[in-house]
Amino acid sequence: METQNLTVLNEFILMGITDHPEMQAPLFGLFLGIYAVSVVGNLGMVILTAMDSRLQAPMYFFLRHLAFINLGYSTVVGPKMLVNFVTNQNSISYNWCAAQLAFFISFIDSELFILSAMAYDRYVAICNPLLYTFVMSPRRCWVLVAVPYLYSAFLSLIITIKIFVSSFCGCNVISHFYCDSLALLTLLCSSTHEIELIILIFSAFNLVSSLLVVLVSYTLILLAILRMKSAEGRRKAFSTCGSHLAVIGIFYGTLFFMYMQPKSSHSFDTDKMASVFYTLVIPMLNPMIYSLRNKEVKGALCRIWKKLIKLPDKVQHRMHIQ
């Protein structure tokens, strides 16, 4: 045991999504398409909400950060997973594995609290419209974004350091397609009780506290909508919340599927499928949901598109004048 505790690992081997060679090419094409759409959609949302003067409300400020987070954790996992589809040895260096774990935890935890901040924003907009500008001031919006970022970065460093200062056994094969904390814990020779307890406590706190804010906010929103006498007012209130509710339902539903399964039916294969969904599919869906269901975003896209179409004519006109 003493020899195993002194084992120094330089790299890990990622098992990937499948061990069937005939599935590598189709899965590579599928996930390359999903990741490309995710990058274009989220990067486009970040640029659009930053540049368009009509998308400067607090809701779009939070949406910009949600898109940035989605782009972040899909990029932390996606490119490496795609490379592994076309290489013979799915290795990742020790330091890169630690970095991937740290960034992934940080982005995922940040998303939980950004979603709850967006729910609070919708509550203030619908239940206290006269105070909305005062309550959701630029300073408060930045606080609601900065605190989750700092807290998530701190938490991710604690978990990553705790895992990577522990003693690994001789086996360096990770039963996942990225450096996941639970998969890494199975490779440790030293006791994992303390690390598991930290992960359990903070995961429960993050999930429960953020979900509580969402549930309370939308309960109060629903009560306010039911008190509205105008059918048009109720329709408008529902439409402003529809996109956010869809995103919350998909994200929290996936997390509950992963963590609320009975231990007897829990396996790394089901974890992989759920992980694929929230690391690649959800970041692809979120920009689609917000762009298709939001008139202001669609309007901004149309304005940008018209400008791009007219751009060659303007350039040609200037060259003709010169």
C-alpha cells in the first residue's frame, strides 16, 4: 500500500463515451455539430446583448452571462472530447485534468446562481414594476453576477485541490469523457470520506438554495399574474417568463436525474449520458430557446442581419465614390 501511495501520475486516460470503434465517426460528427451550434449561439448571444442598444435591460445582462457560462463549460469539455474521438490514446495531462475539473465546477455552480438571479429579476419586473429600475440597478446586477463567480471559483479550487493533493493508486483510467470529480475519487488510495462530504454538502447547498430562490420567485410571480385583470397583461407576463422556465426545467431536471437516482441503478454509463446532455446539449438549446421565444432578441437579430446584408453595398458605394 505504501508503494501505491507514492505513485506519481503524469497523465490520465479518459475512457470516453463509447468503446465501440464503429460509433466513433458518427458520434464525432454529431457532437461536432452540436458544439459548433453551441459556440455560434452563445457567442452570438454575448455579442448581441453587448452591442444592441435595445438589449441593455437587466434581463439581457444576466442572459449575456448565462451565455458566457454555457460557452465556458461546453468549451472546457467539448474540444477535448472531440479530439479523443479521432486519436488512438485518449490521454489528458495531470495538470490539464486538474484545470478542466476546476473550470467545469466553477462554470456549473455559477449557472445555478445566475438562473436564480434571473428568476429574481423576473419577480421584481412583474411584481414591483415601478421599483424595477431602482431595485435592479447596474450595481446590484453586477453584485448578483460577481458573487456567484467568486463563490464558485473558491469552491472549485477547494474540491480540485483536495482531490489532487490526495494519493492516487497505480490506475490512471477515468471512466468518463472528462475529468469528473466522482470518477476521480474512485482512483484515490487515500480516504475519500472528507472530499465526498465536502462535495455532498456544497452540492446540496447550491442546488437547494438556488432552487428555493427560483421556486419562491415564480410562486410570487404566479400569484401576481392570477391577480391581473387584463388578459393581455397575463399573456405578456407569461411570455417574459416562458423562456427562463424552459431553461430552468431542462437544467434542473437533468441534475435531479443524475443525483436523485437510486444507488442500485446508478452507473457511470447513465452519468455519461446525463453529462453529455448538460455539457453540450443544454448550452446548444439555451440560445435557441431565448432567441426563438423573445421578440426583442429576434428583433435585434433581424437588425444585425439587415446591416450585414447592406454592408457590401455600402463598401461598394464608398469605393465607387473614391
